[in-house]
Amino acid sequence: MKLKKIVIILGFIFGFAGIINAAEQGQMKFGVEVGWSPVDLEAEKTAQELANLSGSSVLVTYDAGSFVGRIFGEYGISPNLGLEVGYFQTSSADAKYTIGSDSASEAYDANGFDISAVLRSSDGFFGKVGMHSSTVNGAASLVIGSTTYAVTGSRDG
């Protein structure tokens, strides 16, 4: 569920990103976009579940968002049509749970490629139609006493 929310938020951000300096017919233009995306790791809910299971108080700290960067290039096919290709990467969104001297943590980041046709009107309006492929990577660790257990995984979509 957490991974799905991250992917939806990233899709929303990049789906509505505008082109400031569009490529004209036969030209190639490059650009960089940076931003911040809110992320809901549901850390407080997880902390409550851990407290219920352990019967102890759980201290939780977590990130409310992550930075997003994207590089892209656009080729102008005609005055009203361009082809855009991009790559994005996010910073890590982390959560840490502590019960006494024991702790658990989780971290997620995402990256992916996109391609789209950019349609423009002579009035200055534009729209994009395209697709993307994203990977959300996750890592978790659990420290009990002096022993650390680690798990990693990723999901493509």
C-alpha cells in the first residue's frame, strides 16, 4: 500500500509538469525539473501496530516527503507536436521505530523512465499523452540486541 501511494504521487507530479521552453520543429531541447513530493509512509499506523503487538511504547520518526529530480529531452516533430523522453529519481523517504534498545527502520525511493507526445495549440495550451515505467525500491532493517536483520525489495510498474 505504501509503495502504491508513492507511485501515484510521483505520477501526479510528473503528469502535470509543464514545458517552459518547448523544442521547435527539428530541434532538440533538454531540461531539468526538481521538486518535493509529499509521501505518506503510514508510519504512525505501523508504530501503533508494533505497540499493540509488543505491549510497549513505540517512538517513531519519519519523513513527510522526498525530493524529486527529473532530466528530459524533447524533439520537435512539427510545430504542434513534440516527443519527450525523461528519467526521474527521488530521494529516500525513511521511517524509524524504536522500542527500548531495539529498533526497526524502512526506506523507500523511486526511479523510472517516461516517454510522451507533447501536443500544443497556437493559444499556448498543451497536453501530454504517454507512458512511464517506475521502480520503487524498499529496504528495511530490524535490530534486536546486537543482531541486525535486513530485507530489501523492489516493485516495478
